[in-house]
Amino acid sequence: MEIKVINEQENLQEVMQVLLTHLEPSKVMKFWATCKLNEGDYLQLKEKLFAQETVASLYTKIQAYQNEA
């Protein structure tokens, strides 16, 4: 039987992306603080999560999210 070992950092990034996709950012950050997930290198994680984003693209996403509410 083979066991696939999941890379913890990759798994955390995937989970955070799912949360950010389906929840408002403030809820994700509260969850993150509650779970003490911020003990790692936030700047490194931020760079990976938002690598393809610009201020304009984030602004557009924020506007779209706010218009849904």
C-alpha cells in the first residue's frame, strides 16, 4: 500500500485559497487568528496567495464581492 505524504505548506495554501474564495476576507483572517495559523511567515504566504494580483485586480474583486451582498 502506498501512502501519499501531503506537503503541509501546499495544503495550507490550498485551504486558505478555498476560504478566501468562499468567505469574506475579514472572516478568513478571524479564523486564521483563532487557529493561530499566522505563526508562519505571513509575507511569504501573502506573496504566494496574491502573486497574480494587482491593486486594480483586487479592487475589482472587492467591488464584485460587495455588489453581491
